[in-house]
Amino acid sequence: MNHNLFATFEKRMHERGDAPFITTREGRDYRYSDALDMVARLAGALVELGVGPGDRVAVQVDKSPEAILLYLASLKVGAVYLPLNTGYTSEEIRYFLGDAEPALFVCRPASLDAATQVASSCGDVRVVSLGTAADGGLMDVVAAASPVTDCLERDANDLAAILYTSGTTGRSKGAMLSHGNLGSNAEALVSAWRFSADDRLIHALPIFHTHGLFVACNVILMAGASMRFLPKFDADVVFEEIAQGTTMMGVPTFYTRLLKDPRLTRESTANMRLFTSGSAPLTADTHEAFEAATGHAILERYGMTETNMNTSNPYDGQRIAGTVGMPLPGVEVRITDREGKHHDALPQGEIGMLEVRGPNVFQGYWRMPEKTAEELLEDGFFITGDLALIDERGYVQIVGRDKDLVISGGYNVYPKEVEGHIDELGGVLESAVIGLPHPDLGEGVTAVVVPAEGATPQETEIIAALADKLARYKQPKRVFFVDSLPRNTMGKVQKNQLRERFKDTYAASS
């Protein structure tokens, strides 16, 4: 049996035939039959460009239907798809290309010269462009290449994708996801969330991370449903689309913005059957306000780059604000000693480290065997780094993160990277980066800086200096200055004290 994820999708796509798959407001639409044809042609282009089984295909392009079809083409030829955040700077891209050593880097047409220059310093990486109007050098290759008709045989454990994830220390880690990881999770979500061919998903998420790419697109493909593909979240556009949509996947920011609009009513959302939220914690206030306005209880779930989705509030049953529900079919969770002294499950209701096991859990970190061994245990459980408890109803509650990871607008930011750039600036002695409650982003990236002796750095200067060094979502929203950073007896900065001191920063300014 061929375990290539695309083989599963391909069968469903043939069944759906001329049914809509991806539609856009610009009228650039793909029926399933159109998509099958373009995937075959894109697969031919990949082969023409020297991509073979197991080769990485790194992609940093703006959202378009063709970008999704490129992902499917990569699966078809047995390559490993590597999506990169469109906000990454050239300096950041250099690291990913050097670490993953892709055979091909697909970039935006406007970035072709810069991408070529970066790639030239990272070994034998071929570069080609893809634009949002089915343009760019890749489409030129498509026009001349012979379509690939056969789907390459793959084992369930063969790699389908690598997604880089940010921790709180060290360099970014490439989470290796197999065909079996992605396929099993999509099947579980279709069942848990009752997706069918009749669904029409309002897709306003980016497609370079788990949520927008694997949760959204894989579920739609597995169900044979359709997607209304939006370039980004725009409240005005969403209000136009929900009259015809049946479901939307979002981050908490989507819902806080919709709640500010008087158009959010029971009448305007009457055609919708499901709103889901993830990538960052949804506050109980947002959950309750949304239900009061629309009659819809947002379904919150919990996942990670390394595991796809792990738990979900029920489709049928109580969706409890402040919880992420129960394990998905086939997934196990346990709460263990947070110090790592043992991995036996703690009594129900006790707070500890959340660990998960199941067919969704990744294969390890790319070329980081020691880090893999630290976090992926011999019994198959993965240490998530999140502190949680399981309540008397069996619902999982995430109570905090064991590390200082900041999640802003659904994106992971690890403080050490931001601190490194700030500490290199003139007039800065040292810095600490924390996440603070933010009404729109969930957490706002915040820098606390100790000036060098005699220096008087300014907030605006520091923010401006980081503009070309870090992706926008990593850049601090505020910078505060202190005489010294609080430390314990071992010299470790006490970020909890900084979070407490500045906790009302964004609430006060909103």
C-alpha cells in the first residue's frame, strides 16, 4: 500500500471531480479536477528542477492557490515540503537554507535577487520564484515540463514536511513530520469536527505553519470540501463571506476583532456551523462574548508544530471556556512531574508537564538527535513544555508554559533570539524579552532593557533598529528601561517578576 499522503488526497480529488476546491475573490478558482492537473504539472516542474525523493523544497511565497498545489506536488514526488514564514528576513532565511540544505528554494518574484544571493552562500540550492497570480519562474518551468502522473510510493514514516519551531533557547529546530503523522491527524479532525464535502471553509490564515497548512488544507482535502481562500484576515471581507461559508478556523485575534464590530450577530452567522480557534490561548471573556453575540460556542483545540493537533473541545457536547478539551481519537495525554524526575501520570487535577503520544507525534528534530532524545521519550510520549492539568470532566487545561516562549498573534517567538539582537545595539548593556497580555495578539512581545553606563537609548530607536533584523511578529511592541534586571541567587533573570511589574501595559494603553 502506498502511504504517500497525496495518494489519499488524490483518490478523494478524483471522486470530487469538478466540485470546487479553492475559490478566490479574484476569480482564480480551482475545481478538484483542475487541481489534479496542476499538481501533475508542478510535479513535473519539480523533477525538471532536480528535486528527487527525500529532497527538501523550501518555500517562502505569498499565499496563493498555486502555493497549496506546490505543497501537494512536493508530496507527490516524495519530496519534503519546508514552508517558511513570509516575514523572515534574508538573515533568518540564511540559517534555514544552511540547516535544511534544500534542493530548491521557491521565493517571491520581488525577492528573487536577494534569495539567489542568500542561497549562493548555502551550498547547491536552486532558486525559482512563484507569484500570487500564477506567475514567476516556476510557472515558466511548469509550462515546459512533462506532467508527472504517478504518485511516488512512500512509507508512513517517510518525511512529508519539516516545520521549523522556535523554542526559548538555542536555534530553531526543524520538526520532521511524516506522511503518517499528517494523514492520521487530518482523518481524526475530519471525524471530530464533522467535516463533509458540503463544507465551505473561510481560509484567512497564513499557509506557512501547521494551522493554515495542515489543519485547514489537509482537513479540506480529506473531506473533499472547499476553501474560500483569502489573502489575510480582513473583518470587512469575512463579514461578506460568512453568509456563504460553513466554518472558519482562526486565531484568537480574529475573534477579538470580529467582536468589536456590530455586524457580528446571530443573523450574520446563521449559515455557519463551526468556528474553531487555536495557535494561542482563547480567553474565557472572548469565548463568552462571542457566544453571547452569535449563539456559536467557539471550539478551542490544542496542538503544536511537533504534534499537529492533540486535543479538542467536543463538537457535540459542552465547549468549556479556558480548556482545550479532550484527546483526539488515537491520541494519549498524561500529566507528569514538571521537574522531569519521573514520567508517571500525576493524580487528576494536579498541575504538571503535559506529554502526548499518538500517530500524530513527529519523527524528531532535523539533525538534532540529542534534542530529539531529550523531548521524545522511548515510550513514544513527547514532552510538550506546557504545564497543564486534567479536570474532573476529563478536559485539559493549559495553565502556562514551562519555558518563556512568547506566542504573539499565534506565532512563536523565542526571547533569546530577540535579546541577542537588542544586546548588540549601541547603548544597551543587556535585555530581557517577555510576553505580556495583549488584547489583540494574545501576548505582546516586550523588551526590558538596561542601558549601558552613560547611555540613553530610546524606545523608538531600538524598535527601528530591529526592523530589518527580525520578522515583524518578533519585534517588540514596547521597550521599557530599568536600572537592572531582577535575578535569583544563581544569576538567572527572573522574568516572572518583569511580567508582574509590566503586566497591565497593553491593557492600560488599549
